[in-house]
Amino acid sequence: MTIEIEVSDVADLFAPNALFQLPMPTNAAQALAAIRFVAHADEGDSREAVRRACYDAAVQRIGDAYPALQLWLFACHSADQPRTKIVQHRRLWQSLATSQLVLPSGARTVESKVESGDGVRFLLLHRSL
């Protein structure tokens, strides 16, 4: 099992960048920074192992650099999901749980849905309390 983690970052998601640009809010007085972790894994590695490696790498690197920082995990489906009742019921949180990804207990989680012409994606914000 070989999992390599590629790390990229951006200092302000509201400014033009190559990672992900958010629309500028009217009252933006602060920047919103982000770090992206991309896993390159062997074909035989399980999804759970790859997800766990990304999560562990994020927590370790960010925790080491900023010990007093409040860490939020942002996750989303990488592709549109079909508009079925099962997908609507499971959303992202339960689809991660079926892959054996267990987030720490006592956590605050917010989940949102984004619809497009091709389907639906679910976004997840997670913070350990």
C-alpha cells in the first residue's frame, strides 16, 4: 500500500487563484485560506485507507503548524450524484460512513446540497469539539 499526499494551498479564496474561488461577499473584511490534499494511491488501496490517509495528513500538518487553530474539514462529492431517493437519503455523511470513515465523536457537522443540471453534490463541514 502506497499513498502519496500532494498538498497545495491558497491564502485567500475570494481572490483569483488556481484552487477554488469563492464569490466576494459584500462585507468581506478578512481572507479565507484553504489547503487542498490530493491522494495518489495504488490501484489496490481501499477508498477508506485513502480517505483516512488524507484526513490524518491534514490533521497532523495543520495541527503542527497552528496548534491553537480551530480545524474544520470541508469535504464534497467529486462528481455529480444521481437524483435518486437513496442518494438524497444518504447524502455525503452516510456515504462516507459506509466506506468505514468515522469522524471523531462529539463533533459538529453541517451538510449542504448543491444541485446542477447533471445531478446533485453534497458538501460537508466538520469540526471536532
